[in-house]
Amino acid sequence: MSEKPVCLILGAGAGIGGHVGKKFANEGYHTVLVRRSDEGGLNRLIADIEAAGGTASGRLLNAIEDNAIEDLIADVENNEGPIEVVLFNLGAQFGDRTLEDTSYKIFELGWRMTSFALFRVAKTLAPIMQARGGGKILVTSATSAMRGNAGQHAHAAAIGGRRMLCQSLNAELSIKGIHICHIYIDAPIEAPDTLGRLLGDELYQKLLDEKANGKDGMVIPEKVAETYYHIAHQHRSAWTSEVDIRPFSEQPWWNN
Amino acid sequence: MSEKPVCLILGAGAGIGGHVGKKFANEGYHTVLVRRSDEGGLNRLIADIEAAGGTASGRLLNAIEDNAIEDLIADVENNEGPIEVVLFNLGAQFGDRTLEDTSYKIFELGWRMTSFALFRVAKTLAPIMQARGGGKILVTSATSAMRGNAGQHAHAAAIGGRRMLCQSLNAELSIKGIHICHIYIDAPIEAPDTLGRLLGDELYQKLLDEKANGKDGMVIPEKVAETYYHIAHQHRSAWTSEVDIRPFSEQPWWNN
Amino acid sequence: MSEKPVCLILGAGAGIGGHVGKKFANEGYHTVLVRRSDEGGLNRLIADIEAAGGTASGRLLNAIEDNAIEDLIADVENNEGPIEVVLFNLGAQFGDRTLEDTSYKIFELGWRMTSFALFRVAKTLAPIMQARGGGKILVTSATSAMRGNAGQHAHAAAIGGRRMLCQSLNAELSIKGIHICHIYIDAPIEAPDTLGRLLGDELYQKLLDEKANGKDGMVIPEKVAETYYHIAHQHRSAWTSEVDIRPFSEQPWWNN
Amino acid sequence: MSEKPVCLILGAGAGIGGHVGKKFANEGYHTVLVRRSDEGGLNRLIADIEAAGGTASGRLLNAIEDNAIEDLIADVENNEGPIEVVLFNLGAQFGDRTLEDTSYKIFELGWRMTSFALFRVAKTLAPIMQARGGGKILVTSATSAMRGNAGQHAHAAAIGGRRMLCQSLNAELSIKGIHICHIYIDAPIEAPDTLGRLLGDELYQKLLDEKANGKDGMVIPEKVAETYYHIAHQHRSAWTSEVDIRPFSEQPWWNN
């Protein structure tokens, strides 16, 4: 058992998940990093955190499997320590797909990975947090939670529903000391594991050349992690329930 | 085969579904009424429509079953006529339930009945409509599509996602002549089959006494059917994608 | 005094204002058409209405002048008949202007023509309508009421404020029988007096060639007038407070 | 001239304005505090800041007067130093007033103090900031910017318009390095100068007894100042344009 407060990251890749993990570890949390695959990447994250003087552990886990989330939470609570902060960082961006190219399977998968998985986290963890007097549930989201768009049938339905779930959870749990914040990223992220994989190496590198590398035109995970940390430490007289994030050079979704 | 254009109603109870069916039948549509149960109620609706000089047929069907929606659409297209208008009138209001009282099963059921079922309708019907140059998809929705609320975990996640799905469908299909409109009812409805069943006879009667019976303080299905019909017949240079509905005596959800 | 109910149109040019006037006149209203200038255009509108068997009168009036609105309402109420419907159709679209090119004068003018002018209408007319048991206030608005955009500093501030005013008015007046509806047009309109003047003849003609003339890619005022009329005649158990309008071929403001 | 960066606070009372001033002063800014009246209160704020080792200066000024804002900015830029951050903290909450009790004068005053005053700040300061490569404009706002409510005719129209102005400014200025953030407080604030004056001593004390004093049920200005500071220091790859703030124990405006 760690004596530190625990920060659990669901979806701890090389983008926002990993960097939020590092930030919390630097600030004194024991961080539990969970991702579906890539044990090498997971171990590198843990090594980075430990090299910086922090503590972390990791799990490989497919969140949509029955009992995966429930068992994980029990395991962490029993063996690592009380979860004070959970970052729900699972997304379901399948890229733009026409209605024809969006199968029932993908539509369901999107829902299982985002809306239903968050519901499972909340069902399992909220009563535990509540019994302790509080906790933090941070949810990384995206523009499709705010409005549907062409090609986003599965994604928008999944994360748009999740946004409403966040509000429902907040309406019940805020008074019980549980701070829920929906943080939506309204721009491409420097995230090789997700955007990189979606675009492929060549397109991703082109995007980096055009917008990153000192231009700060893509969201830099290390930088946005500061805002995640800030939100998780707002005084309870002044909580924020929704935050939008984009680089200075990107127009918001409501512009064009 | 009917020579009339077909209006298909999914969720044709004694409330909005049935009354929209009557309205379209009165205006010259052949109406196909679909509901999960209550063959007697279904037959009464058909008899009413025929007594008024219209034509209608009916089906009992559980929409969440595999192939139920897909087979229905094929059946109607093959045996009754081309579907010009579909009213998606399935909801998933389970009443207010705390997080503790909202089971995984209910959460999934909500999604299957609203978001996924609409997706299945669109996947199946949109290509057919598109090949004919257009069609109308009207979706009855509720306040929980606009914001989550205490006790609405399953409902808000389900229909909030469905609202984003409507916007995604619209972004792809509008240009192809398919008009999608999200009509959300922001007040109790005079609907014995849904609100009546949810509240129970006594509470529902009390609500009627307080707000209905000449006071017009609940949404009257026969009246709101006029707006459904109007939306379905807007000229394509002036389409509406979202409409809110409430009685004059109700404050909107954004007030209190 | 007319024996018909009166429909007062503020901003009765050759676009939406004039066509809503024609529609209401055709349906049995005495229509009072008010615009700032162009007596010839005003007289042609009246002649059109009378040729179709309706009745109408007109006024030239600069709404932002002190007492102009107040005196107009008194005049119409005293000399033409009780105002049952008012269409507030004044806008303040100055075209896209950078912050540098947006003067204090324009910023104030935008507010006076839209937000403050509607407030003056409501202050003057709502007590009269209320004493009669009700009335209708329809407000034509635009996309900038929903979100600010580059170049829209004056316009968005003016009509964004007006939208919130509509909601405040609704919160107080709906229960008193006054139906307020904010109808926002999210696309270019076939309106020679407004869009035509803003763009100039050449650009406007180019737009018409590209999008109008059978393509239905601009909002056709005659067609959208049907929706204005429908809203004004919704049963009080099923009122709508906001409607968006765009052609089938235009993406909504929330897409891009 | 200060060698520190300057933080200019418009509306520096004993609530959010004063506490944001203290926070920025503590963090190394020279803070210029501006308010309409109460020289004693202003001097106490400055003394507090200086006692904590910071530097501050003050001005008494009626922002709605011609040239007041323009001259102030020139004065600060010329005599105190380059303004890096401006907090626009002027509001126009007149309490709930029926339409009848909302005069034209109040309606206009609301607009002058919020929407027009911010426009004047942006017209004057944005070109200066832009020439320096950037700056920060933080705007304190309230729930009425999100939706109109009964009694909020003047307030909602004023600050709803201001919110759209923030978005228009952002659409033009963000790319030029100017970060605009609309921070809306969705709950009562422990602010004797504003809420205290609005409610009167007795009611305000009652509210404090019920919600403050360790209960954290009102927004504590000192605490929310942390979020203002955080927003002003977000990396430009990860800016936030809107933030909501309320205590854990308050339901958001979209709930009831």
C-alpha cells in the first residue's frame, strides 16, 4: 500500500494520459497507469516517473471486458491505496466514417469504451469515494461531445452521451464531495499513440511539421496536464464542471 | 401496396406517437403504427384512423431485438409502400433513479432503445430514402438530451448521445434530401401509455387534475402533432433541425 | 379600426418581413408594415397584399429614434386594432468588420436596433397583450446570436444579448399568455433589401446564380413565412421558444 | 514605471476583483486596481498588497463615462507599465426586476457597464497587446450570460451579449496571442461590495450564516482567484475560453 494518495489513469498512453500521470506523480501522488496494450510503452512511463523521483505502477487491461473496470478498482483500492483522483481518458475516435462505413459493431464499441465504461467507473468508485468524503473524476473528452459532425456518428453519439452522464453524475455526487469535470480537447493533440495511430506515421509527421515543433499549434499533453492538475485541486467553494482546451492558433468548434 | 406515401411510427402509443399517426393519416399518408405491446391499443388506433377515413396498419415488435428494425423496414417498404416519413418515438425514461438504483442493464437498455435503435433505423432507411431523393426522420426527444440531471444517468446518457447522432446524421444526409429534426418535449405529456405507466394511475390522475383538463399545462399530443406535421413539410430551403416544446405555463429547463 | 386581428411587422422589406406580412394577410390578419425607408417598396408590398384580397397599411419609421416604437404601438392600437402578433424583424448585420473597423458608433447602433429596440417593444406592448390575455412576439435572428465569430463583434454582441432577452421575457410572460419565439436563420436569405444591399448587386447576383433559382440553397422568405405562421398558431399546450432555419444544402453553424 | 508586468483590474472591490489583484500581486505582478467609489476600500486593498510584499496602485473611475476607459489604459501604459493581464470584472446585476420595474435607463446602463465597456477595453488595449505579441483578457461573468431568467431582462441581455463579444474577440485575437477567457460564476459570491450591497446587510448576513463560514457554500473570492491565475498562465498550446465556477453544494444552472 502506498502512503500517498492514488491517482488512477484509465487510458495512459504517450499523450494526455501519460503526462497527467507524470504531473500527479511529480506532485506527490502514487499513480496507477492503465492501458490496453503496449507493455513496453507502459514500462517506459513508469520508469520516467520513477526517474523523476515519483512512484507509479501499471496494468494492461481491456476496459470493455466484463468486470475489468470493477476488478481493477478493487485491486487498486486493496493493494495500492485509496483512489483520490481518477482520470477517465478513454476515447473512441475512429476517424471520419460515413454512415455506410460505420458498422453496428463500431457504434456499440464507441459506447462501451466511453459512455458505459465511465458509468461502470462511477458505479464502482463513487460509493467508495463518497464514504471517504469525496474524490475527483476527470474526464477527457472531445469536440464531438458538443455537436455531431459528418463522419462522427459513432463517436459523437458515444461521447455526447458521456457528457450528459457527467452532468447527471455531477447533479448527484457534487454535494457528496465528488468533483466531476468534463475537459474537452477541441484540437489535435501531440499524441503518437492515438492521433498518430489514427493518421498513420506519414500524415502524423506532416501534421507535426506543420503545427508542432515550436509552433504550439497542437495541444501539448505536458502543458495541458497543468490544467488537469489545477482542476483536481480547486477549492470546493469554486469548482469547475467543464473546460475547453485548444491552442491559440485554432478556431473553436463554434467558429469556422 | 398503398398508393399513398407511408409514414412509419416507431413507438405508437396513445400519446405523441398515436396522435402523429392520426394527423399524418388525416392528411393523406398511409400510416404504419409500431409498438412493443398492447394489441388492443394498437387496434383501437387503427380503427380510429379508419373511422376518420384514413388508412393504417400495425405491428407489435420489440425494437431492441436483433433484426427487428431492419426486417420491419424491409417489410414495410416491400408490402406497404415507400417510407417517406419515419417518426422515431422510442424513449427510455425510467423515472428518477439514483446511481445506486441504476443497473448496468438499465443503462444499456436505455442506449439500445434510443441511440442504437435510431442508428439502426438510419443505417437501414437512409440509403433507401437517399436513392429516392429524400425523406424525413423525426425524433421525439426530451429535456435530458440537453443536460444531465439528478436521477437521469441512464436516460440522459442515452438520449444526449442520440441528439449528437441526429446532428451527425444531419451533417451527412441533409444535402442528400433527408430532413432530420430533433423535437424535444420539455414538459410532462398527456400520455397514459408512457407517463401514465411511469407514475401509476393515482399520481398520473393527480397530475391531470392539476395541469390538464382545460388548463393546458401538460403537452397535448393531438396539438403537438401539428408541429410534427409542419416540420415534415417545410420547404427544403427552410428546414428546422431542432424544436423545443412545452406548455405556456411551464418554465424551460434553463430556468428554475 | 380593422375588425381583423393585427399583425405588426417591424422591418418589412422584400425578404422575411414582407413575406411574413403577406402570409398573415392571406390568412386573415390586418397587417401593419413598418420599415425605415423606401416608400415605393412599402407601397408595392401593400398593393400586393390588397391584390391578393388582404388588407395592410404601412409606416416609414426609424425605430431607434426616441418614442418611435412607443408611438407606433399606441397609434396602431388606437387606429388599426389590437396587435395580436408582432414580428420583430430588425437586424444589425453590418458585414464582417475587424475590431479596428468596428466603431463605437456601430457597436451602439447594433445594440439600439436589436436588443434595445426589442426591449422597448416588450415594455410597451407586453402589458397591453397581457391585459388581453395574450399575444405573440416573434423575433427573427441569426447565427451570431448563438456564437461570436470573427468580424461579428457588434452583431454578435447585439443579437446574442437579444436572445437572452427573449429568454428573460419568456420566463416572465409565457405564463401570462404571451408566446415569444426566437427564430434564427442560419444561412443566407433571398432578401434584396438586406443581403442584397450588404453585398452589392454584383455579388448578390452571383450568390443567387450559385445557390438560388431552383437550387433552394438560400432561404426563400415566402417559404419560411409558413413556419412563422405555424409558430404563431401553436396551441398553448405546445409552444416552441426557439427554431433554427437553413436550407437542406447548408451545414449548421456547429459544423464546418 | 514598474519593472513588473502589469495586471489591471477593472472592478476591484472586496470580492473577486480585489482577490484576483492580491493573487497576481503575490505572484509578481504590479497590480492596478480600479473601482468606481470607496477610496477607503481601495486604499485598504493596496495596503494589504503592500503588506504582503507586493506592489499596487489604484484609481477611482466611472467606467461608463466617455474616455474613462481609454484614458485609463493610456495612463497605465505610460506611467505604470505594459498591461499584460486585464481582468474585466464589471457586472450589472440589478437584482430581479419585473419587466415593469426595468427602466430603459437600467437596460442601457447594464449594456454600457458590461458589453460596451468590454468592447471599449478591447478596442483600446488589443492593438497594444497585439503589437507586443500578446496578452490576457479575463472576463468575470455570471449565469445570466448563459440563459435569460425571470427578472433578468437587463442583466441577461447585457452579459449574454458580452459573452458573444468574447467569442468574437477570441476568433480574431487568439491567433494574435491574446488569450480571452469568459469565467462565469454560477452561484452567490462572498462579496460584501456587490452581493452584500444588493441584498442589504441583514439578508447578506443571513446568507453567510447559511452557506459560508466553513460550509463553503458560496464562492470564496480568494479561492477562485487561483483559477483566474491559472487560466492567465496556461501554455498557448492549451488555452481555455470558458470556465464555469460554483461551490460543490450548488446545482448548476442547467439543473433545478
